[in-house]
Amino acid sequence: MRTILCLLISNCFMTYAWYGHLKKVDSMPLIKLIFISWGIAFFEYMFMVPANNKFGIQEGFSPFQLKTIQEIISLLVFAVFAVLFLNEPVKWNYIAAFVCILGAVLFMFYPSR
């Protein structure tokens, strides 16, 4: 559970670092945006590194499973962010794509022989 929580927090920082400046993109110099994003990304790594290197392995996840979990959390966090912060609409094809990705997750965690 620590892995999931750390990945969730990490992805909140990551999403904001990458996309939070989109509303200010015209009014701020690119180099300033880069440094602000790097500063926010520092906090992302404070949660991502333990999630993948310490907690994830201790909790029994394989590297492939950790990456898959991270991608799903990343997509979910971005979807919420895009709707609430960027005022983007949710379209049927976005939902269909998420369902396909969730299918991939099921295969990743399906027990192999």
C-alpha cells in the first residue's frame, strides 16, 4: 500500500510539474518554466524513488508490475487534472482508451505458470 500511495503522490507532483504551467505558457519565459518544473519534479522523485526501489520490491511487485501501476496512476491523475484544472472535456474515445489500458493491467497481474 505504501507503494501505491507514494506513486499517487509522486504523480500528482509530476502532472503539475509537466502540465500545471499550461495556463501561463504565453506569459512566462521558457527557461523560467523549465526551472519551475524541475523544482516541482524534485518532490516527485522524493516519492517515486522509494516507491520503485524500496517499497515496491518489499511489497512483492516485479519491475514490470511497478511500471504498469505507475502508468495507470499517471493516467488517472492526469485525467482528473485535465478535467478539473485545465477544463478539458472527457470524450468517449478517451474512456475507451483507458478501458483498453486497464485490460493490459489485468494481463500484467494475471498469474503465469
